[in-house]
Amino acid sequence: VVMVRRTLLDVMRRLRESDSQKATAEADADALTNERDRLRSVHGDLAQTRDLVATLQNRIQQMEEEDIQAHIISSEELRLSLQEAQTRMRDQSATIADIKAQVRQQTDDIRAKDMTLRETDDKLRMCESKLKKVQYELRIAQEDLRTKEAELVAETSRTEE
């Protein structure tokens, strides 16, 4: 009887220990379930965060590509604008060179005409000088002619007398 009692007490003690362990195990299981649920929630949050980060990275990459495209387009427009400006400058330089050549030609023409005019002036002065000389000689010849005419008239009058 004592043994049965001891065994019974021992079994009851073990039962209480087992109940206590069971309660502890159940509490631990509940805690683990709660922790598992919390970890699943965190895992879901992490998945959402990863998706959000991936979306943001894609958007950043897209914006960078758009920015690069805009810079490329802007650079191309600037390059074309620069080429147009260079072409206009070359055209203007050619026009300026043409104008300078025309001015040089006109200057040369003016110099040639000036030289011709000077030569003509010199010839005209020479002609005027010759004309004056001829006019002077003509006056002398006319005076000689008048004198001879007067002598002829006088001689004719003497001859008639």
C-alpha cells in the first residue's frame, strides 16, 4: 500500500509536472505561434518593401535614362545650332571676302581711272600749251599777213599810180 501510495504520489507529481510542462509548452507554443505570425507579417512587409524598392529603382533608372536622353537631345540640338552658326559664319566670311575683293577691285579701278585722268589732264595741259603756242603763232602769222597785205595794198597802190 505504501508503495502504491508512493507510486501514486509519484505519478501525481509527475502529472503536475507534466501539466506544468504542458502549460509551459502551450505558452511557448503560443509565443512561437505569435512570433511566427509576427515574422510572417515582417516577411510580408519586407516583400512589400522589396517591391517598393524595386519599383523605385526602376523609376530612378527610367528617370536617369530620360534625363540622359534629354541631355543627348539637348547636346544634339546644341551641336546642330553650332554647326548652323559655323555655316553662317563661313558664309558671312565668304561674303566679307567677296566684298573685300570687290572693294580692292574698285580701288584698283579708281586708281587706274585716276592715273588715266592724270594722264589725260597732262595731255590736256600739253594740248592747251600747244594750242596757245599755235594761237600765238597764228596771231603772229595773221599780223604778218596783215602787214604783207598792207604792203601788197601799198605796192598795188604805187603800181597803179
